[in-house]
Amino acid sequence: MAIGCTPSLAPAVALFRSLGDPARLAILRRIASGEARVVDLTGELGLAQSTVSKHLACLRDCGLIDYRVEGRQSFYALTRPELLDLLRSAEQVLAATGEAVALCPIYGTSADSTSGVNA
């Protein structure tokens, strides 16, 4: 069976795709340090409100975050503490590989700046 046809990999692929967008990853890293409102995220990350809202919806659809309402405000938080372990592990892998990932001809930083593709 070809690897692309393995249905058991589909959830993992979806998880890593959800983490693959720079804005979503920045939002997750920020929320990992504590609850945040949309206004907090727009100010701290320098993103437009519509961009933050779109990415928050994606992360909620993936089950990675949720929110609680307090008055007229919504506070977003991680739903799974295991996500912190995953992010820490990714940082360790990146530290161990040095610049190899950044220099990857397909997914590295040079490909990001020329492709113009957003997940």
C-alpha cells in the first residue's frame, strides 16, 4: 500500500497542516502562554482582526483551542495541554537539525518567500 493511501495518517497530516501556517502557529504559541482575546492577538502579533478570527476558527475546528465567554469578550485557550509538549518537541528537533529544515528546498524559508502559497 502506498503511503499516500494510508488512512491512518490522515489525522496526523491534518494536525501538522493546521500548525503549518505561520499565523496559526504564532497564535498557538501566544495562547500557550495564557488565554487571549482577539484584540490581544491582533495587537501582540500585528495581524488584522479578520486574519486572527479566520485562524482562530480553523484552530477551533481542529479541536486545538476553544473559548469561554465573559461578558461581551471571548477568551481563547488551548484545549489539549499535550500541544505544549508537541511544540516543545518541535523546538528541540529544530535546535538539533540546525538550519537543515530552513534550507530545505521544498519547505524551507526560501521556498516560503517565493511561493506565495498559504495553507
